[in-house]
Amino acid sequence: MRQQQKISKPVAVVSMVLTAIILFGSCKKDAQNTPLPNNDAAMSVNTASYAATVTSYSVNLSNIKSDGGFAYKAYNITGTGDSNTQSSVSTLRLYEDGKELGPAHSVHQTIRDVGKGAFSHWGTSLIFSASDNTNPATNGRKYTYTIGDTSSTATSGGSTGTPSTGGGSTTPATSTGSASATKTGVSSALMGYAMVNGTTTGGLGGSVVTVSTLAELQSAVSGTAPKIIYVNGTIKGSGDDPVRVSSNKSIIGKPGATIEGISLYIFTVSNIIIQNITFKNYVTDAAVMIKYEAHHIWVDHCDFSTDRNHGWSYWGKDISITRVSDYVTVSWSKFHDTNLSVLISGGIAGHEADIGHLHVTMHHNFWYNVSEREPDMNYGSVHVFNNYHLNNTGYSLGARAGGNVRTDNNYFQGCAKPLSTNLAGNPPGYFSGVSTNIFQNCGSNDITTAITNWMPSYSFSSVLDPAASVPSIVQKSSGAILTN
């Protein structure tokens, strides 16, 4: 009995010490880690805290997806993200193993092409890059973020000035090969088919030149070396002197830049960006002709117009995408005062090679005072979302020859025939997503085939605006309005 008491006494003391340690540790953890209530059961983050007043969320690296180049996308991010109408509303700050990354609010193409920690909190997604452009899912580092802490901004120099990419100075617009400057809160980021099966970087990393004459422009676009070409002022042609664009070029208009009476021939080439240019009065051929297996082309924030007084065959179309071309995005552009706007595939019989090609995205564009073809397509796979079609007299979107057109949250107002598969006896195509659009004071659709469930191969929900908001967003932010 005495031996049993000698054994029990030290055991009791040890138990008391262990209990005290556990209780003390629990109190300390609760004091330093204030959990937030989980209001979203599907949120793909774990919560931890660096301090009692700042909650940190861990980016769930198990389900991130490549967003092209050095960019990766994480989903279900908490807090209010940026959008097309509020491009810097997010207060998210991103950390890699505790070290802050940036700049925030980066243009998505910059994240893909430059990376180095640049990120964007867009909607409910986080598009981000590692500090050394490795894969965050496999580089062994921990990525966390905070929301609402605005005590400083994530810039390379630690200041509250313009964010940079690590060199201590403001990143120039030419570093991405596209105009990354903004006006009225608009930043231009590549979305859609031009970033599928590769990406479109234009003249990224190449030399920079400014042109103001037709001869200078024709010279600048020659050769396959990457080059960023700024257009200054008005360049005029007679209609029979096209500009033949070689691969790996960015053609970017300075404010007010106009190309008149000239067609850009984008034939058998790839990796082209055309941005912030007003095109006028292109005779016979389209202003932008994408043809003969050209691929990965991005036309963004441009303005296209002729007139409706010369007859249907006088002027060329605004854009034509034909002959097995592929992976094209047309975004944030205006099309007006013309009869035939955008043609995708120029024929049916004899052009069966187009089948399986002609992947095109058209989003946030504005058509008004146009007769038809916004766009018209044969054979292709075309995604149109958040476009505004106003007071057009013929059919707006045409689907023919078995092609698929996905329509998401477009706004049709005062249009005679918004959607049609019944075009001059041609074999019909197919529409999907028809119920997501708004048709205000329009005639009836003329759809002779069953509505399908076809969807494009890329994710776009993070940039999709409500259909009711499209007129205000597109009228404010489309066209050649970027600054650089």
C-alpha cells in the first residue's frame, strides 16, 4: 500500500503539469488566432491568423489551375474583388512564405507574361504568380492573403506610389506587349480563345518604335522578331496598299490614332495584338483580315466605321476571320455605321477545312447602326458574351453550317432579328445560352435548330457581367479610349 502511494503521487503531479501546459497552450492559441465565421461552406481556404486583429487565409493550392504563362488561378477567394467597373476595389494583400507579393490589381496579361509576384483579385478568383515564376502548386511555398488591411500597398519599393514589378520603377506599358494603361477605370486583360492552346503576347520583349506614316508602318511590321509598334496620328491609304503584318507584333494606337483606307493583312502568321486604333473607310477588304491559318490574334479597344450610303458591296467588312484561322479574341471594340460587320469563315461549300478551327471569342463589344453580321459564322466555335447590340436592321448573330455559337449575357435593344440560323437557305448552325440574354424591343429570333449546351473550353465566369449592366458598361468602356 505504501509502495502504491509512492507511485501515485508523482503520476498525479505529472498529470497536473501536463494539464496546465495544455490549458496554457489553448489559451495562448485562442488569444493569437481569432477565427472568422465560415459563411461559405464551399470556400476553398483555411483560416489562420498572424495577429489578433488581422486574419490570414491560406490559398488552397490543391485546386489551382494554370491561367497561361506564369499565371495561376485560385477559386472561391473571400472579400470583394475587382471588376470591369471597379478595377481597384479589392484590398487583398498576398504573401509568399510571409513575404508580401505585388503589385496588386495587375493586368492579367502582365501576370502571364511577366509574373514575378504580380497578382489580381478579380471577382471571386485570385490570378497570381510566384516571386520566381515557378508553379505555386509544386514549389513548396505557402501562399496566404489578408483582406481589408490597407496600412501599406504592395509595391516593389515599399512606397504607396505606382506599383512596379520589382525594379523599383513603374512598369512601362510596352513591357507586356499591350497597352496596360487605363482610362475611366478600364484595364485591358486578355480573355477568351486567344489564350487557349498557347497565348497571345504580341511584341512582348521586342524593340519599341513609333510610326506616323504608311511607309513607316509597313516597314515596322515586317520580320518575325517581336516588336511593339505605336501608331501616332492619322495614317491614310488609298485602299490598294495593305499592311502585311508579320508574327509577334503589337500594334498599339496612341490616343487619337487612326488608320484610314487601309487593311491590315494578318495572313499565315501568329501572335498579333491590335489595340486602341480607330479604323475608317476600308475599301473592298476588311479593316482587319485574319486569314490562311493565322492564329492567336487579339483585337482590343478599337473602333470600326464606314458609312451606309455607298451600298453593301462598296466597303470592306470590319473584321474577317477565315480560311482555317484560329484562336482569336475581339474585345471592348465599337462597330458602327456599316452594313456588314464581322464575318467568320467566308464560305460553306469548298471550305470544309474550317471544321474544327475558327475558335473565336467576342466580348464587351458595341454594335450600333449596323445592318447585320455581328458576327456571322460558318463551321466555327464562337463565344459571344456581354456585347451590346443597338438598333440594328437585319439579323445580329448568324450561325450556319453546323457551327456553334455560345451567347452569354448579351443585351439586344431595338434589333430586328437578334439570333438566326435561317439565313438564305444555308445549312443552319446552333446556339446555346440563349436564355441568358436580354432582348428589349426586338423582333423574334429565327432559330430553326435545337438549343444546345455547348460551352467554350476556358473559364470566364470571373469576368462575366450581368446582362442588365451591359449597356452602361460597354458604352462607357469600349472603343479606342486607352491611354499609354
